[in-house]
Amino acid sequence: MTTRPTRRRTIAGAIAACLAFAAPLPASAQQAGDTLGRILREGVLKVGVRADYRPWGFRNPAGEFVGMEIEMAKDVAATLGVRPEFVPVVAANRMQFLAQGQIDLMIATMSDTAERRRVVGIVHPNYYSSGFNVLLPKQVTTSDWNALRGRQLCAIQGAWYNRPATERYGVEILAFTGIAEVETALRQRRCVGWLYDDNLIAVMLASGQWNDFHMPLPSQSDTPWGLAVRLDDLDKPWGRFMSGMVAYWHRSGKLLAWEKEAGIAESAFLRRMHEALKDHIQ
Amino acid sequence: MDLIESVFRGLHESAGINLTILYDPFDRSRFWAGFLMTVYLAATSVAASVVVGVMGAAAQKSPFAPLRWFTDGYVAFFRNTPPLVQMYFFFFGLGSITPTVPDDLGFPTPLIGNVVWAIVALALFAGAFNVEIFRSGVEAVPRGIAEAATALGLTRLQSYRLVVLPLAFRICLPALNNNLVNLVKTTTLAYAIGVPEMLYVSNQIWSDALNVPEMMTTLLILYIGLVTALVWAMHRWERALRLPGFGER
């Protein structure tokens, strides 16, 4: 897992170096410090987004990019008065796309980790966050994890959160090899709820197929998400501008509104950030 | 205990051999629980499958035809389908139509849990083979012996229970041995329906600690140990049951 991306990055770096020798004036080198100015001059914002991660970033049947992160990108472009151009990225290539200059901004459901901060410029504050949670029937209304002590929860075998949930809250895990088995067991009431990634639970709830269920507990082991610019842009106008955009989204409650629009259950992280940054006078 | 913990923690740091089950209290307790679950599954399903085998072999010789047909059908069904499929069939298939009881939250929850279904599936699977194994034993007992028993005034059932079966048992013990060894190893399939036996907990442990080779080795050694214990007990039993002049001298 660790060697392959490194090797790929090395190859990508070698190719980039070759291109740099070949091209007389490499765009990224010349304008490294002025990405913001270039975007304004060109009138186009190239932003890397997910095309496969409903409802954060995906394509609608007409082929258009839609989702919460698309709304964010559109708002950036509108603020700058430029046209957004969406480039689909996946988890495996999103950082390379940014580093090589195919995109100037990446909003692609990326968790903010120490290793990634060495590769791309992750903008703060974080704009979203995910952890683990429990899909529970609507009749269970508790908001306290300790109420689940000794209860059986379905889960996927080998998931990283099976252990912390057991250790911290004493839940009993009934784990299966695949998602279909977990769904069947949950519908047959072999467990009270489904211990799962909170984003994916939100997605399931948004799908309309789980109308008798909800997610009343606070998420655990939160890992924040970050949008990213190139590493050398982080402390330049472009990075600082994006920092301001995220702070403004939290303050104005726009992220909460987009989340709601996308049909995702309200995340505690967005509520907390909004409470911390909201206008203290109004 | 502290000494053991520090030795194996050191082994991880120095040699990269990560036996979390020997120094991490959480992993240790869940692995121990998994081991006990495997022993429990093996013991109950071995006992139940032998009962099924004895009863089935008797039913095969019943004068009541539908009982014979039922037994033959049972043997055919369970011998001809994979045990993993049976496990899924019982838990998800039959489990969806079995009675439910409301729990303290008022939800209808299935009356029969995954551990019981696992034991039922394992016992019926191995039981089907045991029926045939006991039949081989029963048919190897000379017909004259059963006739002599009848001549002495024993009923058909009495002659089966008191004369034929004890002799048949001695004949078919080696074959039974084989099947029970297989059954102990087949208990691992219960992981598919979430029974926390040894393979299931090992899978969770190596997912958390990324120590797959260590846990695989541990599993192999423990299963060899379990099967060796069973085989040793069966051999002792075989020797204790030996009749002078019957079978091996």
C-alpha cells in the first residue's frame, strides 16, 4: 500500500521533470506564486471533484456534476467571477492531479492526514468530517452511546471501528463478510443497528430506502476533511483566499444548507463549526 | 503475566513478530472467548451429530416406509450440499420464517440466534455422514447375531440397542473418527453467520493489528491441537471398547 503510490509519484515526478526540460516556459513554475491571478486572468477555475461519491460529488442522469462539493466549487467560481470547470478525480489520483497542475483546487472528500499534508496544501479550517456511527430504527431515539451497552450491532468483518465501538461502549458486534448479509441481518432484526461509516449511513438515509431508520447518535473518531491547493500555494493569495472561503461558509451556514440540500443528515461537525464562527451580534 | 506481556511486546518491536493476543488485554480476551466458542461448537455438534447418526441408522432399518424415505432424503440433502450453503440457508433462509419474540424495545427479534443455528447446521451436516457410517457398522454385524437376539425374545429395538449397535459401534469407530475430525474443522464456517469462533476473532484481530501471518500460524497450531486431542480421546475409547476375538487382535 505504501510503496506503490510513492513509486507512482516518483514516475509522475520524472515525467514532470522531462516535460519541464522540454517546455521552455512551464506554466506552473512561472506562475507558482500567482495562481489566484492566473485564474482571474484566464476566467476559468479548474477544480477536481468526485464523480462517484453520491451525494458529495457525482453526475446526474444528464451527465452534469452535482452534489455538496460541486455547490462549494460553484460558489468559489461565482465569488471570483470565473467559470468553473470540473475535472473528475478519484482517491488514487486526486493529489497528483493537483500537484501536476491539471487542477488548481481539489474538493474531493479527502481526509486531512499528516502524510497528505506533506504532498498537497490542505486548507484550514476543515470543511467536513466523518467518523463511525450507528444506523438505528426510528423507534430507538437515544443520543447516548452508553445506552447501547451489551446490545448487538451488525457490522462488516474487519472494519476498523468494530474494536473502538466494543472497547468504548461495550456493544456486541455481529459481523458479516458482506454488505448484503449485514442488510439482511438488520432487516431480520438480528441486531439493533448497523455500525458503519457515518457518511455512508447518511447516504443510505438519503436514498429513501431506509425510511424507518435514522442516525441519532453523535459520530465517533471524527477525521476532518480538507480541500486542497498546491503545496506552494498554501501560504500565497490562492491558499489564503480558499481559507477565507471555508471560514465564510462555516460562518454563514452555507455548508449546513448545502448538506441539507444534498439530503444528508446534519453532521455534528458542521453544526459545531457554525456555532463557533457565527455572527455574535445578530 | 506482566513478564509475558513485556516479552511479546518486545518481540514485536525487535523482531516484528506481532502476537497481540499475548500482550494486548483486549485481543487476549476476545481470542480466548473465540477459542472457547470453537470448543463449545465442536463439542455440542459432535455430540448432536452422533445422536443424529445413531437415530438415522435405526430409522433406515425401520419397517415404517415413510420414515425410511425421510431418512434417505435427509442424508441425500445434507450430504450433497456444501456446509457453507447450509449455514447461510439456516441462518438467513429458515431464520426469516422462524418465530420471533419482542425484545425489551418491542422489536420482534428471531428466537433462534446464530450460535444455535450454527450448531444445528453442523450437527445435521455431520449427522448425515454419521447415518451412513453407522449403517456400514450395522450391516457388518453378522445377521445371525441379530437373529439370535430375536430368538432370545428381544424386540427389534432392544436387539438394535443392546446387541447390534454396540458391535456396530466398534466396527465403525475409525470412520466415525474421520468424520468427527472433519466436523471440528468445519466449525470455522460458523464465521460466515457471525459466530465469534476462533477464525472470526482472528480475522478481526489481524484486520486491526495487520498481523496476518502470526494469526494464521496461531490458528493452524491451535486447530492441530484441538484435533489431536479429539483423535487421542477417540483412540482411547476405541481401545477401551475392544472385544477379544472381535476385529483387531
